[in-house]
Amino acid sequence: MRPFEARPLGPLWVKLIATLWLAVVGVSAHAQLPESADNCLACHDDPQLNAVLHGPHAVLSDSRNRFAEQGCGSCHGASEEHMRRPPRGEPRAATDIRFVKGEGGGAGDAVCLDCHHGNALHWTASAHADAGLACVDCHRLHTLDDPMSSAEAEVEHCASCHRKEHAEFMKVSAHPLDAGRMQCSDCHAAHGSATPAALTRPTINETCHECHAEMRGPFLWEHPPAREDCMSCHTPHGSAHGALLKQRTPFLCQQCHLAQFHPSTALSGTGLSGSSLPSGSTSLMGQDCLNCHQQVHGSNHPSGVGATR
Ligand code: HEC
Ligand code: HEC
Ligand code: HEC
Ligand code: HEC
Ligand code: HEC
Ligand code: HEC
Ligand code: HEC
Ligand code: HEC
Ligand code: HEC
Ligand code: HEC
């Protein structure tokens, strides 16, 4: 597992304005803070840390975050021991609850899940929890822009661990991740789901149909593999072949369609002078299957039999 990489807030000017704003508004906001938070801020009053005061976890009118009641303790615990001056030569006691990356399943996650119990449903059985990730392996609480709330920051962060998958998106044909048009969580539920590979929808096809509705059908003339599993022909992330294909045609098609099943007349080499190719070669004259069978996903044309129109 790779160490967490701190991410800057954004462009320099955003950072500047945010810092100025926090310096001005942050200070005046302290006046209304619960005493428990003031206690902590007596020692921890730094603008970057104080961003948490302006996010959803410190909205005083929202009782769900318990901030009005418990202040910083709503996450860190009352931490009385921590606030005491340590005996000379000894380190300060840690806060009651600690948030440590790569140490999931502990008290830190339990605090988050206590409020975000909706996320617990699949989380406990997810590959991420299983691998020991904690909520703070992805989320940052003391910032106004959690990396998981922007497409580009999210992709960069997922890629910091999933280099192989991210590299697939650099191939000739790929889903447009780097342009910021898509993100990993369009297809994957980072908190886990009931499907293999933690997809956002109950099946692979339903995940694809979310954006490629025209492939959903039902069609008058179905092509069974498209109905069953888009992955029979495509890769999800990227491919060296066009259109995210696993193999290029005709080899792709020939994995399932043996040459002898095809009407010999369509591709026969008979009658061609000097042809050394065996009669019925499926690659003859570069006649790609798609030249004739254009509707590989299914056809609604009244005479679309054979996926030819
Ligand atoms: C008297 C000053 C003081 C007060 C009050 C105080 N802290 Fe700290 N805190 C420190 C110091 C100093 C460190 C750095 C300790 C270290 O690096 O060993 C620290 C470190 C921390 C850390 C990082 C290390 C850890 O234990 O996880 C957290 C989180 C933290 N404080 C939260 C809080 C919270 C929440 C409160 C209020 C409940 C609070 N602090 C009140 C002085 C204080
Ligand atoms: C919603 C939960 C939550 C609340 C509320 C919260 N914190 Fe934190 N705090 C965290 C988490 C999680 C971390 C671990 C680092 C991170 O996510 O940014 C953290 C880290 C810290 C650290 C250590 C920073 C470092 O660089 O190691 C300090 C100090 C701290 N918090 C102080 C406070 C103080 C003071 C308050 C109240 C003003 C507060 N926290 C409110 C969740 C919270
Ligand atoms: C005491 C309850 C409470 C705790 C503890 C808590 N949260 Fe939250 N959290 C909330 C509430 C309330 C919201 C706002 C939800 C909304 O507006 O729908 C929120 C919002 C969020 C959001 C959405 C952020 C955004 O900017 O919209 C994330 C991500 C999040 N919490 C993660 C965490 C993590 C990770 C922890 C543990 C470190 C944590 N929360 C601890 C109550 C809590
Ligand atoms: C592997 C990275 C990752 C981990 C670990 C992670 N999250 Fe998230 N989280 C995300 C992403 C990505 C999003 C935004 C996309 C989405 O809504 O699914 C998100 C969104 C959220 C939100 C706001 C939207 C919502 O679902 O309500 C909350 C709250 C949240 N996470 C809480 C948690 C808690 C609690 C934990 C720990 C049990 C956790 N997350 C662990 C990646 C992660
Ligand atoms: C701190 C490292 C880390 C980060 C960050 C991270 N992952 Fe993972 N992820 C893992 C590990 C470890 C596994 C389990 C082993 C494996 O499959 O490689 C995993 C597994 C997965 C799986 C397979 C799930 C399954 O059920 O088989 C998917 C999908 C996934 N991660 C997507 C994401 C996405 C999307 C993000 C960003 C929101 C993300 N990961 C961020 C480490 C990470
Ligand atoms: C267009 C949808 C889509 C996007 C976007 C996407 N994935 Fe996937 N991913 C899938 C599908 C579908 C599978 C399952 C493939 C299979 O079962 O053959 C998968 C599989 C995975 C796996 C599991 C691989 C294994 O061998 O179990 C990981 C890890 C993963 N993706 C990570 C990521 C990461 C990280 C990102 C973002 C950089 C990402 N994915 C973006 C659809 C997507
Ligand atoms: C969140 C939306 C979304 C989801 C979900 C999605 N796609 Fe895409 N897909 C796109 C976008 C956007 C493009 C790029 C279209 C463009 O460039 O005009 C694309 C392009 C493609 C292409 C053409 C690539 C090329 O190089 O021509 C294929 C094939 C494809 N997707 C298959 C799939 C499959 C299979 C799945 C399910 C695993 C899937 N898509 C899920 C949005 C999505
Ligand atoms: C039998 C193999 C096969 C299956 C199964 C299949 N596809 Fe395709 N798909 C292709 C081929 C071949 C192309 C390239 C077509 C071309 O170049 O004209 C393609 C192209 C695409 C394109 C981009 C071009 C376009 O027509 O917009 C998308 C998007 C796409 N497929 C999505 C899907 C989805 C979603 C599924 C699952 C429902 C799926 N495919 C199942 C073979 C298949
Ligand atoms: C994963 C296996 C698989 C792949 C790959 C595959 N097919 Fe098929 N195809 C089938 C099955 C199964 C049928 C249904 C056979 C039947 O009904 O007897 C079928 C039927 C057909 C039919 C006849 C449709 C009809 O209406 O009778 C054509 C034409 C066809 N496929 C063309 C293609 C082409 C072109 C490709 C490559 C782009 C391709 N297939 C790739 C499995 C596959
Ligand atoms: C020159 C045009 C052409 C090319 C190239 C072509 N086909 Fe065909 N194919 C046809 C025609 C025409 C039919 C008959 C359609 C009908 O039933 O009306 C057919 C029928 C089929 C059938 C259904 C056969 C049956 O027995 O019902 C399959 C499967 C098929 N083709 C697969 C392929 C594959 C795989 C390739 C590439 C290796 C390919 N075709 C290349 C024209 C072509």
C-alpha cells in the first residue's frame, strides 16, 4: 500500500482566497463555538485545521453532527487526558480516538460509521475494509474540499494505489478519465457493493447501460453475448484495440464463431485467380465481420437478421 499523498487545495489563487477567508471569518466564528471546541482551539488554532469549522461537520444548527453538543469531541472524543499538561519529559497523551491510515476497523472508523451508518451496509464486507483501509485513507476532514468530492482529485487518489488499472486508461481506446469527464466512482462503489469488483449497479451490463442506454435493448434481433455480458467483447478501462475491444475483429468474433458455421458463399475464395487461400477463409480480402454485421449489439430493423442492419 502506498502512503497517503497530501493534496493541495487547488490552484494558488483558490488557496489564497480560502486562507484569507478563513483568517477573517474563522476568527469571528469562534465567538459562537461550543466551549468544548474552544478548549481545543486554544492550542490548535491554525487556519488550515479550522477549515473543518466551515464544513458540514460543524454546522451548529444541524444536530446530526453533534458539534454544538460535543465540539471537536464529536470525532476525537472528549480527550481530557490529551488536554492535560504531560509530566515533564513525557509525551502528551493521544486523543481518545485516533484516525490512522491503513488501520481500518478501529475506533476511528467506528466514529464515522456511527453517523454514516448508511455506508456500513457494504463497507464491512468490502475489499477495501478487508485490505485494512480506514475512512481516512480516502477522506480528509480538515479541508473544504475532500478529495473524494472532485472527479480529478478522486481519480488521482484511486490511482495512487491502483496504478495498473489507471495505466489501462492511457491506452489507445479508453474511457475518458483524464479529461475529468469521468471518474472511477461512476462505475465503482468505493464503499463496496454486492457485486464482484464493487460495481455501482447490480450487474456489469446495468452499469454500462447507465450511460450507453442505446445498447440496452430489448432488440428484435438480439446478439446473445451483448445481452449477457458486455465484457465478452469489451474491457472496462482501456484497450490497445479500438472501441475498448478485448481482441480485434475478426479474431474477436472467431472466438465464438467457428468458420465453418458461416455461409461459404459470403467469404469464399473460389473464383479468385491465384488465390492460395483456403476456400471460406474468414479473413479473406480483409473482409471484417463488421463490414456486413454492423449491429453486433442487436438490431431493431425488421430484416436485421444476422445483425446486418
Ligand atoms: C494544551 C494544549 C492542547 C490542547 C488543549 C489540545 N491539544 Fe491536541 N495537541 C497538542 C499538542 C502539543 C499536540 C502535538 C503532540 C505531539 O505531536 O506529540 C497535539 C496533537 C493533537 C492531535 C494529533 C495527535 C493525536 O493524538 O491524534 C490531535 C488529533 C489533537 N491534538 C486533537 C485535539 C483535540 C480534539 C483537542 C480538544 C479536545 C485538543 N487536541 C486539545 C496540544 C493540545
Ligand atoms: C468530523 C470529524 C472531525 C471533527 C469534527 C474534527 N476532527 Fe480533527 N481530525 C479528524 C480526522 C479524520 C483527522 C485525520 C486527518 C484528516 O482527516 O484530515 C483529524 C486530524 C486532526 C488533527 C491532527 C492533524 C495532523 O496534521 O495530524 C488535529 C490537531 C485535529 N484533528 C484537531 C481538531 C480540532 C481542534 C477540532 C475542532 C475544531 C477537530 N479536529 C474536529 C476528524 C475530525
Ligand atoms: C457526529 C456525526 C458525524 C460524524 C462522527 C462524522 N460525520 Fe461525516 N457528516 C455528518 C453530517 C451530518 C454530514 C452532512 C450530511 C449531509 O449534509 O447530508 C456529514 C458529511 C460527510 C461527508 C460529505 C462531505 C461533504 O463535504 O459534503 C463526508 C465525506 C463525511 N461526512 C465523512 C466522514 C468521515 C470520514 C468521518 C469520520 C472521520 C465522519 N464523516 C464523521 C455527520 C458526521
Ligand atoms: C477507497 C476510498 C474510500 C474510502 C476508504 C471511504 N470512502 Fe467514502 N467516499 C469515497 C468516494 C469516491 C466518495 C464519493 C462518491 C460516492 O458518492 O460514492 C465517497 C463519499 C462518501 C460520503 C458522502 C456521500 C455518501 O455516500 O453519503 C460519505 C459520508 C463517506 N464517503 C463516508 C465514508 C466513511 C464513513 C468511510 C469509512 C467507513 C469511507 N467513506 C471510506 C471513497 C472512499
Ligand atoms: C490506500 C490504497 C487504496 C486506495 C486509495 C484505493 N484502493 Fe481500491 N483497493 C485497494 C486494495 C489493497 C484492494 C484489495 C486488493 C486488490 O484488489 O488489489 C482494493 C480493491 C479495489 C477494487 C476491487 C473490489 C473488489 O470487490 O474486488 C476496486 C474496484 C477498487 N479497489 C476501486 C478503488 C477506487 C474506485 C478507489 C478510489 C475511490 C480506490 N480503489 C482507492 C487499495 C486502495
Ligand atoms: C466504465 C466503468 C469503469 C470505470 C470508469 C472504472 N472501472 Fe474499474 N472495473 C469496471 C468493471 C466493469 C470491472 C470488472 C471487470 C470484469 O469483471 O471483467 C472493473 C474492475 C476493476 C478492478 C478489479 C480488477 C480485478 O481484477 O478484480 C479494479 C481494482 C478497478 N476496476 C479499479 C478501477 C479504478 C482505480 C478506476 C479509476 C482509475 C476504475 N476502475 C474505473 C468498470 C470501470
Ligand atoms: C458514466 C458513464 C459511462 C459508463 C457507466 C460507461 N461508459 Fe462507456 N463511454 C462513456 C463515455 C463518456 C465514452 C466516450 C464517448 C466519446 O468519446 O464520445 C464512452 C465510450 C465507450 C466505448 C467506445 C470507446 C472508443 O474508444 O470508441 C465503449 C466500447 C464503451 N464506452 C463501453 C462501455 C462499457 C462496456 C461499459 C460498462 C463496463 C461502459 N462503457 C460504461 C461513458 C460511460
Ligand atoms: C459480441 C461482441 C460485443 C459485445 C458482447 C458488446 N459489444 Fe460493444 N462493440 C463491439 C464491437 C465489435 C464494437 C465496434 C463497432 C464498430 O467499430 O463499428 C463495439 C462498440 C461499442 C461502443 C462504441 C461504438 C458505438 O457504437 O457507439 C459502445 C459504447 C459499446 N460497444 C458498448 C457496449 C455495451 C454497453 C455492451 C454490453 C451491453 C457491449 N458493447 C457489448 C462488440 C461487442
Ligand atoms: C462470447 C461469444 C460470442 C462472441 C465473441 C461473438 N458472438 Fe456472435 N453469437 C454468439 C451466440 C451465442 C450467438 C447465437 C447463436 C445462435 O443463436 O445459434 C451469436 C449469433 C451471431 C450472429 C447470428 C445472429 C442471428 O440473428 O442469427 C451473428 C451474425 C453474429 N453472432 C456475429 C458476430 C460478430 C460479427 C461477432 C464479432 C464482432 C460476434 N458475433 C462475436 C456468441 C458470440
Ligand atoms: C461479406 C459480408 C459478410 C462478412 C464479411 C461476414 N458475414 Fe457473416 N453473414 C453474412 C450474411 C449475408 C449472412 C446471412 C444473414 C442472414 O441470415 O440473412 C451471414 C450470417 C452469419 C452468421 C449466422 C450464420 C448462421 O448459420 O445462421 C454468423 C454467426 C456470421 N455470419 C458470423 C460472421 C463472422 C464471425 C464474420 C467474420 C469472421 C462474418 N460473419 C463475416 C455476411 C457476411
